[in-house]
Amino acid sequence: MIKMGRKTIAEKLLGELPKADSFEKTMLVLYDFSKRKAPGDFYNNLKRITEATEDGASMVQYSVYRTTSMKAAIAVGRLAARYGAETVLYEVTETSPDRLTEQLEAAQEV
């Protein structure tokens, strides 16, 4: 089946990036539409990016997107900025409260 018509914004953003996408850390994309509400097209394109990258990415909240795909993180950041949001990307290390407690206790022993 041949797809006709214009490319979506999601397709254009993903198409601008290299095809290779190996990344072993979690990325968080935070975006804030403080001046106006995010348009429905933003969420439609966000879904398209998520489906295209297939890395288990998800929205943590309405303004926080988690992914292990560097390509998806860049595309979501650019998508949000395109719709007028303030955007910040973070590379994070996932942990747990118990693990942090152990680290805190170990630091106090020093």
C-alpha cells in the first residue's frame, strides 16, 4: 500500500535525525505550555513519535515524556518547541527510594 499526501510533523522531525538510535539511558523531556494550552495536533504527533520509535516510551505526566530513544527525545523536544512550549531534556539514572537510602547512609559513614 502506498501512502499518499503530506508528511506529518512527527514524520518530518524523525526524518531529520540519523536512523541509528542506540541509547542505554533514560531521557526525560519536560515541556511547559504556560502561555497557552497544547493543541490537539501536538498530542497526535507525540503519539506518532512514540509509535515510530517502539522503545516503550510514555508520558509520565501531561508535561513529562520518558524514553530510552535519543531520537524520540530530540523529536519530542523539537515538537514541543514548535508548538510554543518551553522545553528541557534530561539524561537520567533511574533508581528507587531504597537505593537512595543506601547511598545516603554510605555517605554519612565516610
